[in-house]
Amino acid sequence: MSHTDIFFLKKDTFIKSSVKNAFLSAMYVWQHTAKHYCGLERFPMSFFGDDLEPMMAVWNYHSRNPGKMKIHDAIAMQSTMDNVLLEPSQWLRLVEAFELFGQQHPNSSFVEQAAIIRSVMESDEGKDVVAIGWQQTSVNGDTPWYCCEEDENGNEIIKVYDPSIGTLHHWLMESVDETEAAA
């Protein structure tokens, strides 16, 4: 079964936790946004050269409609975007949003994700976290948050993404807050 991975990035290593059934994470939020905010029957899956605008309207609902989306819905949606990271100082804000979303949508995985994040960030393991990121589905084997390389002796070394120098990511709460400020 597919799963959603949560990555707690540190300087030279990371912690990874998973929740089962990736459809209870990103796809769940996309379905909710499509129905509740966009007035659609379901999330409009269209790939492989189809018109992508219906999907983009769902994914970008918050940024295209500042002030019209509940903030906890916007935070849950933004957590499903490609290459998004959470600033470690914002973990409690995210957890509270995930808990509220999960209470309103008990069939989603957001309460479980909130518990995982809270557990790590309140422990000694959370002290050195520099960012929190997601891989929404294990079906896609690639994640931008680390890579494996070989040193000159052929030994495998893991390189962890460094948000202080990397340019691949965007900050989750910064994106949400900029949109809310435009409302």
C-alpha cells in the first residue's frame, strides 16, 4: 500500500516517518478543496497533455482567492505541494492546523501526521531539525530531501538537502501568510 513520508531534516541526517495510504493525505485535501471550495464533484484528474487548469484551480485555490479558505484547510493544502518545507519554529502551528483538519475529516491521515510531528519535535530528536518536508506518495520513489552518492572508495553516503543553501524548496507558512496578507 502507498504511504506518505514525513522527513525531519537535520544538518547531516534525517528522520523519516510514514503514514499508510497516501490517498488519505494529499488526495484527501485535494478532494475536499475541489468539493467544498471549487464547487466540483471531485478532484479533476487530468494528466498526459490534458488541460491542467482544473487541477491548478484546486491546487491554487488559496493563492487565487485570498481570505476565502479556512486557514487550517490552507495549511493542510500547502503541505501537499511539491518541494514545500516547514520552518521548525512553525511546527506547533502546523500541528494545530492538522489536528483541526483531521478532527473535521476523521478519514484523513492528518491527525496521525500531527501526532508524528508532535512526537518528534517535542523529543530530543526534534532539537536539531532544520526543516520538515513531505513525500506525498511512496509510488513516486524520488524525494528531493536526500540523495545517495558514492565516495571515492565506492561507499554510499547520504546527502541531506540543506534549506540554508538549497533553492528547490519554498516555505509552507511563508506561502500561507503571504496569501493571507493579500486578503
